Amino acid sequence: MGQQPEPPALLPPDPFRIGRQGLAIVVGVARAFAIERGPAGKRITATIALTDS
């Protein structure tokens, strides 16, 4: 069996980095965020609000 890929990592802010900012944006707008490893890879779940509360 092959090696499992590493889960995505939240990188520290870097104003000079181009790209790789998506996870920080998702975590910033999500109410909840989780990464689960499974036998076929990983599952990333983000809960977001569809209306203002």
C-alpha cells in the first residue's frame, strides 16, 4: 500500500507568497473545520453560514 498524503497545513501569513492561501481563507470564514484521514485519502469538512446570524 502507498504512503498516505499529508493533510493540508495552515501556513503562517506571508505577504510575498503567491498562492497556497486557500486553506487560510476557508478557515477564516468557516464556523467549523475538520480534516479526517481515511483508507482512500482524506476528507476535509468546513461548515459555513449561508446567512448572517
